[in-house]
Amino acid sequence: MNPLVDQYLLEGCGRCKLAGTPKCKVHHWTAPLIELRRIVLSGGFTEERKWGMPTYTWNGKNVIILAAFKENCVISFLKGALLTDPKNLLVVPGENSQSTSFIRFTDIKQVLKLETAIKTFLKEAKLIEESGKKVITKKADEMEIPDELNTAFKKQPSLKKAFYALTPGRQRGYILHFTGAKQSATRVSRIEKCVPRILEGKGIQD
């Protein structure tokens, strides 16, 4: 355990004026963060503190970051796009992210429930680093539209028009969200849930 991470859990990241006060975001999620730390360290990662936050490396490469936000805390996998995610647990943090994925938590019970899944992600993340694999980023117009979305466009031409009226970043965010699902049925479900937002001209994180 790195003492700088102990300090983070006691005082916060130090990046805002709330550091060291009861209102610091880290203090809202101390219990789940401690459990996430335990799980990651059990995987043999080196614990460091970068950008003010607990960061875990493998073979000198940044692999995982723990972070606290106002409404939740997260475990972020910096090459999450390459991870196998059969249960669709990983979330893309924003419309411009093509590499990082994370899991959100609001209590310790959620962490313990997903401990086995997290450990599986940790093992695969190490293998990815050892293999030297890299995430190949693409612009929105270079990304392949999933068949399920093309089918939805044919059924609802207004959806296609609204989708291509979105900014490239918003288009990319939706494509990443849809293609992140391994099963066709899950992709269809994700598309159906996002149709209202697309028609309103909103991005997946708006």
C-alpha cells in the first residue's frame, strides 16, 4: 500500500478547495473505495498516486484509476475498450472516450457483489498490457455502424436524420455504447433506449 493513497482516502485528491473537509467527494465514498483498493491490490498491481488519484500500474504502464465523483465512485480501466464484457458492466465515460471504461459504485455492497467480475477484468487488463495491445481510435465517420442501428434507421428514417445531425463526438459516443454490447439483442435494447435522446439531439451523456 502506498502512503500517498492513504493520504488520498483521508484528505481527498487535493484538487479543489474542499480537500481535507467533510464535504470532499472522497469522503462520500470512502468505504467502497477502500474495498476497490483491496481488490486491485490483490491482483498484484503497483499502487501509485497520479493526477491526485489512486493509480495502478503493471509493467510500468497505467492500467487502473480509482476516482470519486459527486454521485458515485468508479474503477476506471484505461484500456477498457479491449476488455471482454459479457455482462455489459463497463460504461463509457463520455462521448469522446474510445479507450477508457469504468464501473460506477454508490455503496460497498455493489463492490462486493461484483468482486469476482472485477478480478476477471484485472486479469485480462494485465494480459492486455503484457501483449502490447493498443486501442485504435477512430473518427465518427470512420466507425462502422452496427447492423442493428442500420435496421433501426430503415424502420425510422427520422432517427437516421437526427443521428447524423448530431456532432461527430455524440455520434461516436452512441456507436461506442451500442457496439460495446457483445449480443445483438443487447445492442437492439441499447438502441431502443437511446432513440428518444437521439431524436432530441442529445448525446449519451447529456
